[in-house]
Amino acid sequence: MTDPTTPAVLVIVGGSMAAVKAPSVLRRLREQGAAVRVIATRSALAFITELSLSTAADGPVGTDVHWFEPRPDALHLTHARVDAAVVVGASAELLAGAAGGHANDLALATLLSVRGRVLWVPAMNEAMWRSPAVQANVERLRGWGHAFLGPEVGAFGTRGEGSGLGRMAEPEDIAAHVLALLRPVTRDLAGRTVVVSAGPTREYLDPVRFISNPSSGKMGFAVAEEARDRGASVVLVTGPVTLPDPPGVTTVRIESALELRDAVIRAAQDADIVVMTAAVADYRAADQATEKQAKVAGDVTIHLTPNPDILAQLGADKGERVLVGFAMETHAGVERAAAKAQRKNADFILLNYPTREGTAFGGDDNQVTLVRPDGTHEDWPRTSKREVARRLLDEAVRGLRPSTTPQPA
């Protein structure tokens, strides 16, 4: 008998190459303590076997064949009794069917009956994803309270398609988002404004060459999405990344550190919380060439000048805002992060470890240490960036002054 305190999650597998990742999603959810059920569409079974899915789920797979077998219950109603449902490898066909209220297969009939939260994880080529028909269906489902994760930019499994927007999110990120949906909805940032910086900056040496770093922006985007879901008005200032703009967030795209500074300082005037996750270049060209510089024999000397310290500028005029910074150190990390928090008047710093496996630039997980100006600190376990974002905002909320803005009922 299933423990009633164990969250139940239904995984619906759509028909795309991304279906091969479904067993990993099932395993991740089970590892996090969820009781999983799985439905495979007819087209999904062209890419993945029932055996693979049932092994990962440790239970039977619901299919259209099973739907019509003699049984004492209605299979679509039984599978719909879950706390959350996630559609892995959601196709244009599944989106259209759900948006149209269709019930011509087990997956769609079950989705009509689900009373828990629904998360769609699309997987299709960019042309299909951007089509007006698909986007209209997405917006209709959003209007009903359904959540979406992705799609992301990456390589497609289809021959000749190359890469673009439409790749399915990774299993660990999917599991993290499902678990976030299962948490009680906390609107503790309703009426507040949160400003987040994310991604790298580019410092051009000439019109085609620049200094940068491989920051993916995922940490900052996770903070922005978590703040949005907790009721905040969010401004996300991001350098050049491949992530799409998060729905419900005001996104400002910049390139250089100077552009980042101007955008963040402007947005921070009305902010309650400012979170600086951006990997800002420390230096820029002292004299940026206006034309592409020709290659020359021998060594080349490039004159650099320091970029402004944006976190310090925010700290100097902090007021009642909560200010959060990030630091990346390879040694003496806590001491350096505490000193940084003191110098820059930050409420706390999250210390990254770039040399630790699985937590470098571009990953879906992170492992950080929260460091306060007085040197006290908390080591957080390696977890998803969305979970880091949740804990970060939990800490930031504790530092907020009581709001004088009337809260929605």
C-alpha cells in the first residue's frame, strides 16, 4: 500500500527522440522519494520499450492496449490521482490534443482528469516550436495553470536538423522542477521586486574579438524563475546566453559589463532584493578598436582597464534592499567570500567551487557555501540550481523589512 505522505507523480512519455531520457527522469524522481506512474503514448513506444520504462518506474506501463483491457477500474482515472503530472518529450500533437480537450488516447484522457499540477517538457524542432499553432496551444495551457520547462537550445536527434531551440531539458532539471511543483505554493514575495543578473559579459577588443567566459546563465535564470513563482515582479539582466526568456519575467539582454552595470543600477532603484549571479569580466579593452585588427607575427600586447565593481556600487547605495553576491574561489574560499561581503556591503555571498566535479560552468547542479560578512557560513549539498535558488531566496526573505504594500488576498 502506498504511503499517503509520499508524493505521487505521473510521467507521460511523448513520441520523440527525447523519449529515451524518460527512464532517467523516472529514476531521478524515485531517488527523491516520489511514487511514480508512467504512461507511454503509441508513438513513444517507437523510441523506447515498455521494459525500459517499467524497470525504471518499478511498475507497469500504461498504454492504449492496457486501456481497453477488461479491468475493475477506469485506467485513466486511476492514473490521474496524482499530485503532479509531467509530460516528457511533449510533442506538438500532445500539446494540440490537450489544448483542444481531446481524450482519444490514454495519455490525453488522463491529462483531462488530473487535478494536480501539470508540467510540460517540450521536444521538437525549432520551426515547429515557434509555429503560431503550437504557441497558441502553449499559451492556452499556461492560462489553465500548466507549467512549462524549456525547450532549450541544443542539437536535435533528427538527421540534418543540426541544433537550435527545441531540445528537451535534461532529466535532473525535469525532476527538480517537478519537485518544485509539489512544494506548497509560497507567495512570500508577492508585492516585492527582485532583480537578478545572469550569464557572462563580453568585452570586445575589436568588432569581432572579445574576452568572455563560459557562464551559461542557468543559476541566474533559476533564481528569476523561483522569484517569479513566489509572486515577485522580476527583472532579469542577462549577458549572452542561449536560454530563452523566462515567461512572466522582464528580461533585459546586455553584452558588456558597462551595459550590465547601467541596467542593474537602473532596475535596482525599485528592488527589494538584488541577486548578482552574473560572471562579470574583471577587465575590458582600454582602447577598443573600431576595425578588425589584422593578424601579426609575434606576440601581441593588449592594454586592459578594470571594469566597474557593480556589487560594490550596489552595496554603497544599498538602502533597505537585500543584496546577494556570488564568488568563485579555488582556495581560502570562506575567508575571501566573507571579506568580499564586508567590503561590498552584501548581506551574504554564495561561494562556488569551479574545480569540483559537476558544479563547473554550464552544469545543471551546483554546490555552494553561504557566507555572511561575519564569517559564519553554511555548506549546502550539491543539488539542482533551482533548489539552490529556493534556498537563496528563503535566506533573502528573512532579511527583508516588513512590506508596507497591501498584499493580495
